[in-house]
Amino acid sequence: MTENRIQILKEILLDLHKGASPESVQERFNQHFQGVSALEISLMEHELMSSDSGVSFEDVMSLCNVHANLFKGAIAEVELADTEQEGHPVYVFKQENLALRSAIARVRRILDNYSKPENDAYRQDLLKGLKHQLRLVGQFHNHYTRKEKLFFPVMERYGHDSPPKVMWGVDDDIRDLFKKVQKAVDQLPDLAIAEVVDLFEQFAKEFEEMIFKEEAILLMILLETFTQDDWIAIANESDPYGYAIIKPTAKWIPHRETFGETEELDESPAKEHSAETDAAHLSSSEQQTKVIETPEGQLTITFTPKPKEEQNYNRQAEQAFGNGYLSIEQANLILNHLPLEITFVNKDDIFQYYNDSVPASEMIFKRTPSQIGRHVEFCHPPKVLEKVRRIFTLLKSGEKDKVAMWFKSDRLGKFVYVTYAAVRDEAGEFQGVLEYVQEIQDFLQLDSDTNREID
């Protein structure tokens, strides 16, 4: 990719933002781009949103479908063998989209049959089937959440922070459209079926556009950027977020090459490995040499494996801790036994810690290791960013020490209480924000007039 191509692409997108019709810029696009890299699209969006062009995140989001239509048929595909293996996150992601497309088609057929007068006698059965299929479609929430919580943090670490922000915003718009469909279906048969069909088609159009954006743009960026270790971490952390309609039918076991000193290993089929990746699989600390075959010829890499760092502390050793003594292991156990979900964001707004009071699949606010090190703003959907910023401003400024809120979780069917507390040192200096979350349904059911004996 070249700066010139990115500049031309940016100018074309700017013309769209200034009101040019998609048809008027399509010819210019076709002249310059026989194959556009998904990475170029990412860089272009980043430059648009971070420059003085006047193009905001909201602008990019509002024209997201126009952009996607412009790129159709021109995006260069990236293929990696592992992604076709069962259980690989990319394979699972695509299979979910196939299953969701099928469910969308079934909903359309049911709505069509429901509207026909000759099917009046079967409307109750059709309505039951419609609600069942919508429950299946509604599992797209798991698909989107895995994307937002596992794909996006890794993208941000590689500097691709604009596509996640835009896509998360569109995801939330699609979620809102689906809620309208559900509400309308709940009003059948009192509501006109034409209104339900119209709302469903609004949702389906945006949903099917998102499938294109995921598979033609998002996954291409990931395949060009992510390492095999990134995909392994995503595969290992996916279960707590759930899946859409289908589940992995097998555990993905990646093909890993170990480069040693034997002639047999040196003659193994060439794969692209970084020195750090190769070093991770070598126990020797001696200098190693690897020859990689490339289209331009042979590339020889010489490196010394980094020795595994030994822990320089004893997790079992007790030390002064507050008003007593605790070991690191004991402190960790205590934090994990608190009946709260705890998250700590440091003074630089970096998500630094969460406890394991319950398994990730049972958490109210699901957390997984991939989110550690992420900026707090990237941990939240765009539609709540202003609220998050206001809370952090209140806590950092000292205007408030705590901000609390509660809500009823539809997923849990229980009330949840959330507290954001400023963490300050002995000198009163702000050191971060502690979020603690607890389910309070049991508290609401307590009989305050009765002194009950604890079992």
C-alpha cells in the first residue's frame, strides 16, 4: 500500500461526506483501485476521523453502508489455511453468519405466510414459529459481543482503532432495530402485519450489510494483522460470550512449526514466522538461524531465543499488607471470594485488573484477559461513551468520590447495583477508578421486620 492510494481513497470518501452521489465517485474509485486492501480502508478511516477534515465518528458511521457498497467487489481477499479448520474463530464467525442468514430467510417466509388470508386458521402456529425464529436471530448479540470484546481489543493494540469504533456504533443501531421488531411481534395479532414486515426489513437490511462488512472488511483486516497466538487467545476466551445458533463442533488445534537445529526441520515447508514467535518454541538460549522462502528469494533470520523470565517473588510469602499480613496468593483469593465483580482502571484510563469471583460465563459484566491493557473508552459501546466520560471526570476532579446506579438485567431477570469509586492515595492523589458490581435481587426480597436466623 502507498500513501498516494490512501490519500486518493480519503479524497473519494470526503467527496461522499460532502454530498457527492455514490455513482459519481464510483468511476474514480474503479480507476485507482482494482484491489483495495482492508488495511488501507482502516488507515483511511483513521486519518479521516483524526484529521482536521471535519469528518467525525458519527459521519463515518452514518455513511458506513455507502462506504461498504463502494468497496464491494474491489477488496483484496486474504486467505490463511488455518481459518478453514473447525473451531478457528474465523471459521466459527462465518458459520454463525450462515446460520443467521438462514434464520432471517425463515422469518421472511413465516411473515409472508402470516399475511395470506388462506392461512388464518394457522396464525397461532405461525406466530409461535415466528417467535422461535426471532429468538434464534436474536443470538446475533453473542456474535456481536464476541467481536466487540475479543476482536476489537487486539485490533486496537495494532493501531486499528477507527473500524472498531464505527462498527460498534452500527452494531448498537442494529440491536435497537431488532428490539423494535420484537416489540412489534409481541403486539400481533393486534398490530397490522405490514408494520411488522416493514420493521423487520429495516433490521434485516442493516444486518445483512453488517455481514458483508464483517466478512469482506473486518476479517480481511484481522487476517492481515493478527498472529496465530492472537487467534489462539480469542479461541480460548470465546466460550463465556456464547455463540449465535451454532457452536464450535471441534476444538481448533493450530498447526505449529518448531524450528530447531536438525536438517529435517530446516527443510520443512516455509511458513512466515517472526523471530519472537520462533524463539517462543525453542528451549535453547543459543543463537538460532531460520531460512524463509519468499517470492523475492530466501530470507535468513538469525536470533537468540529470549530465556523465560523467572518470578523474583514468592507468592506464598506473607508481607505487611494494610493492618496485617497477607501473601500475594491470599490477597488474590480474598479478592476472588468477594461477592462482587471488581474492575480497576488506573489513572491513565487503562483497564488493569478484574477479579474472578465467578466464571466469566456467569459474570454480569463479562471480562476476559484480552481486555486487560485496553483504554477504558474502548471497553464501552460508543452510545454510552459520554456517560463514561462524565463519570470519570466527576471522580478525577474530586467533585464526587462515588457514582452509583442500578438497573434490571433482562438477561438475568435480576436487579444489579453498580458503583464507580475514585481510588486516591494517602496524599489524596487520584490513582484510578474501582468499579464494583453486585446482584441485589436477594436484598430486595429480605423481610426487614424479621430477624431471620442464618442457616
